[in-house]
Amino acid sequence: MLRPIFAANWKMNHGPTDARAFMRTFLTYGGRRDDRTVAFFPPAITLPSVLAALEDRPEILVGVQNVHHEPTGAFTGEISAGMARDAGARLVLVGHSERRQLFGETDEQTARKCELVVKAGLTPMLCVGETLEEREAGLTEQVALRQLTAGIERLEPAQVAAMLVAYEPVWAIGTGRTATPDDAATVHAAIRRALRERLGERGAVVPILYGGSVNRGNARLLLDAPAVDGLLVGGASLDPGNWAAIVTS
């Protein structure tokens, strides 16, 4: 059993002021626990406020939601992996469904991002998942494995073994529709097999999280599904009480 990981993706929510208030409340719900890992992905502009609030809680990880696929350049509004590292991030979301669907991020770009993230000394969390149309066409595993293979193609086996993967079906993101525990377990098992084929036994230790309309009511059921090593949570992570309930599931 891998230690479960609970990752909060705030998306475009919680500026610095809201984040400070969130952390003051969230940190009252409990102290350090060594049986699970908690991570936050705030907006980039909010990152310093979250890091400051967690100064005495280094076991809680903090990351950014995206980086550019080039190391530097004239890309107004973007941040690089090196900048994220310099600002104090330890994790980076790569290939989130909203980046793929809304901003046209390609498999090639996710591969370049993963490579730059690792070179910067950060840990990528590579997100994979199918659209509703792909699911209805029976392409769920094919799409997830294609995205996984593309995302890790530029990495060495040891680098892949140190990263994180999140399965987040696009049709379940922010829709209230959630994959059943059996659905999640099936796709997670396919991802695990692919990682073992690439890495051997080291493929067994890469955490695979589930994301997609996770809430305090279904978190425990999803975590109990075989091969689900943690949860990537969006909307339900925006309230400190809800998030605390999920983290203690």
C-alpha cells in the first residue's frame, strides 16, 4: 500500500487574501500526520501566500498548476519550471484536462513540460483521461495510455519512478459525474501495468491518483478502490472544512 496522497487543485480560485484565510482555518483541523501526504496547487499568484502559511508545515507539499513547455522566452503571462522552483514550488500539474481541452495542450507539449519540470528539480503530476465521446467509443484505456506514454517518453526510468500520475476523466471534471470505484480501478490497473512494463518493479511505487468530481461523500469509496493511491480534488478543496474532511477520509 502506498501512502495516500490528497491533492487540492484550486484552479482559478483563491487569491492571496482568501488563501491566507483558508489556511488559518484548515490548519486548525489537525496537526501533522505521517500516514498520508497533502498537497496544494494554488494559482501561481497565490503560491507565496500558501507557502508562507505552511512555513511550519514542510510535510505539506505545494505546487503550481502549469508551466510553459519552453525554459525561457517571450511568452507573456506564462511561467517556467525554473521560475516555479525559484518561487518555492515542489510539484507541477502537467496535462490537466482543462489545459488539454480549453488551451489545446498537446501530448508533445506535456512531454516537453515533464522533461523541463524534472530538469528543474520538481516533481510532475501527469494528468491523463478521456472525453465523454472517447469513453462512449470504448477508447478509455487507449487514450489514457497514449497520454501516459507521450508524457513520459523524454524521461529516464528513474525519473518516471519519482513522478506522480493522475487519472481524471474529462467527463467527470466539475460535472458532478464521478467514475465508479470499479471504473477508476480498471483504468488505474491499466496505467499500473503500463508503468510496470516500462519500469519493472519500480512501476509499482508510482502513485496514481483519481480526479473528477471528488467530494467528501465519495472520497472514501474511491480511495478504497484497488490501485487508487490518492485523490486530485478541484471544487471540493475550496472550502477548508470540506477539504479537511476529505484529507481525513
